[in-house]
Amino acid sequence: MEKEELYKKISRYCAYQERCRSEVMTKMRQIGADSYQCTEMLAIMEQEGFVDDERFARAYVRGKLRINGWGRLKIRNGLRAKLIDSKLIETVLKEEVNEEDYRELLNKTLSAKGPQTALSRGFEPYLVSEYSKTFLD
């Protein structure tokens, strides 16, 4: 595949929404780029600001928390599946998750759907247990 053609396709792919390194690598392999082209193009995409794992992780955390109502456990596992560095995951979760808002989301989930749904959405079991007791009392 020609370098210019690959650049055009991947830059368009990255411009559509935030992408992490693993998503870009997967996409390049799907469209037929060899490993050398993938490595070279990924470096170019990072240099030009199309790909940034930290920016991706922050957007992922905000979106999954606010839009999907996920807890930290499910968000953490989702980022691990995208091959994001563990230290980066922990840093982003600490900085992006407001504890007061998080507990309010948990309360809302528990009152509307119950503890099983809260657990399946990735809220910590000890928090679900703690907040469930307040509903039962």
C-alpha cells in the first residue's frame, strides 16, 4: 500500500474520534499495511497529534462515566483491553473522576436499577454494599 494512501485513510480514521495506539494499529492491519508501514505511520500519527493515548484515555473515562454510567472497574478494564498503560489508567481515573459525582451516580444507579446492575456496570462491590445498606435502612 502506498504511504500517501495509508496516511490519508488513517488520518481520516483518527480525525473522526479519539483513537488509541492499539486501535490505529488494528485498523492499519485491516486495510493491508505491513508491520513496517504500521510502525512508521503510527509514529507519524503521534508526531502530528492524531494519536495520543493520554488524550484518548481521558475522553474514554469521561464518556463512559457520564454517558454510559459505568463505574471505575469497568472503565479500567475497558482501557486495559485497549492496551493503555496501567500507570496512565490510574492517573487518568484519579484526575477525571470526581468522587462526589461518582457516588451520586452510584446512588442514582442503585435507586433506579438495584445493586446487581451497579455491580455489572463496574462499581466497586464495597461501595455498592455500603450504599445498598442505606437504602435498606
